[in-house]
Amino acid sequence: MTTTPAPATPDDAASTPTAPTTGGGRAGPGAGRLGPTPVRERPPRPRLATLMRASGGPRYTIALGVDALGTGMLRPFLLLYGIQVLGLGVARTGTAMSIGMLFGLTAVPFLGRWLDRGARSAAVAAAMSVRVVGIVVLLGSAVWGGSAVWGFTVAALFLGIGDQCWAPAHAALVGTVADERYRDAALAAGRSLRNAGLGAGALVATMAMAGGTGALRVLAAVTGLGYAVAAFLVRSLRVTATGRSGDGEPSGPNEPRARAAGGSRITALDVANLPYAFCFNVLEVALPAVLVTHLHASPAWSAGIFVGNTVIVVATQIAVVVWLSRYPRRSTLAGAGLVLGVSYLGFWAAGGLGGNGGAAAIALVSVLYTAGEIMYTGSAIALIVATTPAHCLGRALSRFQLSSGLGAAASPAVLMALFAVGPGLLWASLAAATLAAAVAVRRWAPDDHGTPEPRGAARPGTADEARSVIDRSPS
């Protein structure tokens, strides 16, 4: 297929050079600490059509929405499916789900190497398709011969592989097709769309569960169909990364640090991400435990905080990420750790009030926590994409996903073990670990402002050609 660059649109035609930075560009630990924090010129606010194109095009946007809706329907009922439909019991169902998610991480390094060989839309479609297989096995577990627990475990394994592989594959695709000046906003738009789909899917699943086991089977079948449709739409784009070793590699004083970010070894950013990743289960595990068992507040407080978090993220994430793109991503990521750490201390102080007053204070602090979450998700992947050579971007994203997956898998057990000793130990440990990670990010994470790309410039052989493929791919 011919991949002649598409004509520039008015949004892409003009490219204003990035404002000169001060105190940046030094390689080595502590780079950029001698001068004031450099501030980039604020990028233009992208129009909806521009943002959709930067995010992969209309069909990819539809596929993301369908996939997120299906995932939102799957999460609430998967445990109940194992208990009510297959009769496995709580312990065996929970163990099977944990095994599936943990073993799903083993596929991520292979995905990273596939991405580094140029796969983009094929990798995203594969992550969606493997979950279709999981749904088929799940539906068949009730009628096929053999132990239902093995069928459920295999289904959880396929679903876990799809969940763990989707995030790096999606980030690699968007990082390939989006112009540099819209890349952060495009990644944020994908997360906002996914959060909205997850919320809508959970609402649909909640209403459908009133229909009993028959409704759960129908819900599983509809979810599998949605995954299949999404995979077909993505695969039809036929986007690949044409860049190879040497294409789009950073040069200048930051080259050694950028190469380190994309090499085969674990980086400081991967290690620092472990305590950051605990934040995702604070809302779903730690806060409900504190509110219900410690403050003896109504479970409605937990539900309200969760809904409020989702609404804030969906409504503000793109605007916040666009505004923060004036600053180095490394500084934003370190600031996210600071905000999250302060919010954990705020939860600790709010819990000391007791009763509904304490619950209300926790709800107020959760707004600060949500701000830290937006800063973290809006800068971490963007930092990797911006500082990693194109030929090893897949491995860098897969390592980061491994640290996120391990943190998410370990956090429920760790959080509840700390909470069993006392809320003070829980929040103090979280705050200390996250603040230490923020310091590590600020000191040792790759520097993304020493040799900035011109706004609107695409990586050689990737973004322009990939957008052309999207524009020309058959409907």
C-alpha cells in the first residue's frame, strides 16, 4: 500500500518553534536542576476532528469505545459468573482470576518485541482478539466436559493477556500516528474515552445482573461480540511503524539517557512506577475499607467518590494534559507523586475526624488524589514515548506495563495487610513510598526537554506515513 504523506491540514501546517529552555539539556543524574524549570510555549488546543485524527482516526475511536464498553461490562460480572454460573465458590474464582492476570503479564515482553518490529494496529487488534477467545472459553466452561475451574482459569488467562497487552499496544499506535504537538492530548483522549466506556459498561452490567444467570451468559456473549467488532475495526487500519533503528532517534546531550530509556535493562522509571501504580487500587480497595470498616460510614460514600473520580477524569483530563504540556513531562510526573503523596496524608488526617465528617473530608481530599492521578497517567506514558528511540519503543512500553501490572496485582494484598495494622501505617507507607518515587523520577528519569522536537514535526517515516495509511485504508 502506498504511504505518501497526507496533505497538511490547517492545524498541521504551521509549526511554531518551541520556546528556548533554560537550565536543561545536561545529561546525567540531576539534569536540569541548575536553572528554573523550563516552560514550553502552550500548544494550541486541538479541535475535535484534529484530536480524533491524532488518536488514530474515527474507526479507531469507535473501536476504543466499543472495547471499553465491553471491558466495563466484563469487570463487574466476571467474579459473579464464576460463582453463580459455574458454581466455583468465592475462593477458587478469585484465585483463578488472580492467576489469569498475573500469567497474562508473561505475554507483555513478547508484545514489546513485536512492536519493535513495526506492529501497530495488528498488535492492538491481537490484544482485543485474544479476549474474544477468553469469552468463548468462558461460555464453553458451563457446557464442555472437564473441570469448570480449569475452563474458568484458562478464560481468565486469555482475558488477562488481552488486558495487559492492550495498554502498550495502544500507546505505541498513538505515538506513531500523532504529531508531537498533539501526542499527549491524543493519549489523554484515549484514556478519557476508555474511562467513559468503562463507566457506561459497568452501569449496563449492573442493570443486567438482575436477570440472573441467563442474563450473565447473554452479557458475556455481547461482550465477546463487542471485542470482535473492535478488533476488526482496528485491524482494518493496517498501520505499521516504518521507522527502524536510526529513525527518529534522539541526538545531542540527552542521547545516552534516551537510549537508556529504550534499552533492554530496567530503568529508574520502571522501578519508581511500582509505588505510583498502587494509586489505582486506593480508590477501589483502600478507601472503601477505611470508610466502611474504620469510619463505619455508608457504602454510598465509596460509590460516590468512585463516580466523582470518573466524572472528573473524563471531563478534565484532556484540558489538564494540554495545559501541563507546557512543562517537561518528567517534572509533571514527579509533581504527580508529590500530589498523590500529599493526598495520602490528607486521607490519614481526614480519617481521624471519624463518622460522616471524616467521610466528607475524605471525599474532599479525593479531588486532590484525582488531580495526582490525572497528572500521573497524563505524563508517564507520554514521557516514555517522547524519550525512547523508535526502534525500541515497544520494549520500553512493555517494561513499564510490567511494573504497572505487578503494582496493580500486588497492591490489594499489600494495602489490606497495612490496613490490618492500622490506617496510619497504610497512609504513611503509601505517602513515603510515593514521595520517594517522585524524587527518583525527578533525579533519574529521562529528560524530555533538552533537545525538544519542533511542534508539529513528526518522527521520520512514522507519523506522516501512518496517518496516510489511516486516511487511505478501506472503509
